[in-house]
Amino acid sequence: EAITAVGITPPTTLPTPLHLATVRVATGLKMPDAVVVATAQALSSTVATFDQDLAKKAASVGVATLDLMARPAAAPPPLPQEPGPV
């Protein structure tokens, strides 16, 4: 209920246990990463990751990836100036 209250709709299509096992065997990923990739497949979604190995293995099974390591880090915002003596 809290998720839908903020406008997020939970997915209704999730990977089956057989699908998870197939992705895990095909990619050699550990189960947590295999769940991410299989879920992205089931939802026709993109995986955003800093892990280049995960990105490569996700792409090997047809999952689009967004390699966050390839993007330059944004500069932090400037610190606010403290008021000086008047």
C-alpha cells in the first residue's frame, strides 16, 4: 500500500524459478545478480550497474544495460557561503 501511495506500481510479471535457474547457468552470475537480470528480462527492462562484469553478462542474454562506470561523476554542488561580519 505504501508503494502505490507514492505512485509506484509493483510489477505483475516476475521470473519463474526455472527462468532464474536458466539465467544463472547461462551467465554464471551469483543468484542475487541472476535475479536482477532475470527480472529485467521478464519486465523488458534495462539494468543500471557499476559492475562491468554484471553488465557484460546481462548483455550476453539480451538484457539492455546502462554502464554507470562509463559516465563521468557529477561535480558536487558548491557549499553555501557563510555570511561574513556586517
